[in-house]
Amino acid sequence: MTSASLENRASALNSQLESLDLSGRLALVAALDGKSVFTTSLGIEDQVITAAIGTGKFGIDVSTLETGRLFNETVALIDKTEETYGILIKRFYPEQDDIDAYAAKYGMNGFYDSVEARHACCGARKVKPLARALEGASFWITGLRRGQSGNRADTPFAEADLDRGLIKINPLADWDIETIRAHVAAEAIPVNPLHARGYPSIGCEPCTRAIKPGEPERAGRWWWENDEKRECGLHVAEAVASTIPQASPISSSPLSSSIAR
Ligand code: SF4
């Protein structure tokens, strides 16, 4: 599919998805021709999507990036969620060669020292595993929401990811955090206990802190960096490939465009 046709298709899907509820949005995507993959960070909005996929039996693949630096609470939630909904959450791990190359160049916790080193770690532990998780996918479902941060304020329901050659679907783009919390309570959806301890956005343990009252939802992510648009690169267009020690190149892609959640 050409870039123009991918963008046209995403634009049409965006209009179709807008008027539907969450189940309707997922059902629509699941019925499309092409593989759909939902990547979950086990965050509260991602749990809403996983619960909908599990209860609706939509046949959408659910995957997660097991970076090796997750909170114990997050790892435990993967198992609990599988049991609750009778689904398989595929774990995608970093390559040991990449981790060794990173540690040799930057030190295992070198991500605190520079943005380049942080991007390189996210590249090895997240971006490259994501590329494997999305192999063969036509549609990538995410839990991105407009209310998560200023640079996500314009998140559409569907958008072309030209570098990956797929369409990204954001079925909770218009849900605010209060709606998410109310839905989780009403449906008894299991969530990470860290949310109740001041962590609205949860990533790797060494790179996530609790936020203070009034801070933006993602203020606790890479808090030592000054860039207000900081992301780990899965969802932003930034050149990070060059920062990743090349222990094993990505075969199919797309790193040049982006590092998740
Ligand atoms: S969030 Fe931190 S520990 Fe996790 S991959 Fe990125 S830099 Fe590495």
C-alpha cells in the first residue's frame, strides 16, 4: 500500500471509529482484512482495552514488551490479566546481545546520563521488541489518549504509521481518566496497584516515579529530562536508531521513525 493510500484509509477509518463505542471500535478493526495487534503496557487504559478484547472475543492479538526492567507489580498483572480473561498476552523480550552491547557502551543504568543513552536503552528494550511484536500486522491498537500529555492532545482514532507501513488505532483517544477509572470500577477490571500509590503512568521501574498532585499524568516518566515532549519513542517520530548499539540490527524496519509507553 502506498503512503497516500495508507493515509486515505486511516482518514476514512478515523471517521468511522468516531461514532462507535469501545466494543464497536474493536469489532470494526477486528473485522478488517489484515492482522490486528494490541500492545499493552498494562497501564489502566490498556487494561480497559484488554478487558474488552477478552470479553468480546475479538480475536485480536495482545502483546506486551517485557523490558526486563518492569515493576514486579506490572509483571504480576500480566499473569493475573491472562487468568481473568482467558487470553494469552505474548511477551516480547529484548535480545541479550543488545542488552550486553548497551551495558558495555553506556553502563546498565546509563539512561540517567544523557537523552542519547536513554533512547538507546528504550531502543534495545522496547523499540526493537516492538518491531517483532508488529511483524505482519496491518493494524496496531494502542491505549494512547488525548489527555495523557500535551503532545498527545491531538491523538486521532486512526492514523497512518508510514514507517511501519500500518495503521495505528487508538480506540480510547477521546476517553478521559475519570471515564477510564469509572469503567474499571464498574467492570472490576484488574489494574496495577501502583496507580493507587501515585503512579498514573507506569513504565520501567528505574524510569518511573510517583507524581505530585496537579502534575501531568506522564510527569513521572524520565522525570530527570527537561524535554516536555519526552517519550520512549514508540509513539513519536524521532530518529533514535543511531543511538542504539548495533548488536543485532532490526530486520524488518522501522526504527527510524520512532521508541512506548
Ligand atoms: S524506560 Fe528506562 S529502563 Fe525502560 S527501556 Fe527506557 S530507558 Fe531503559
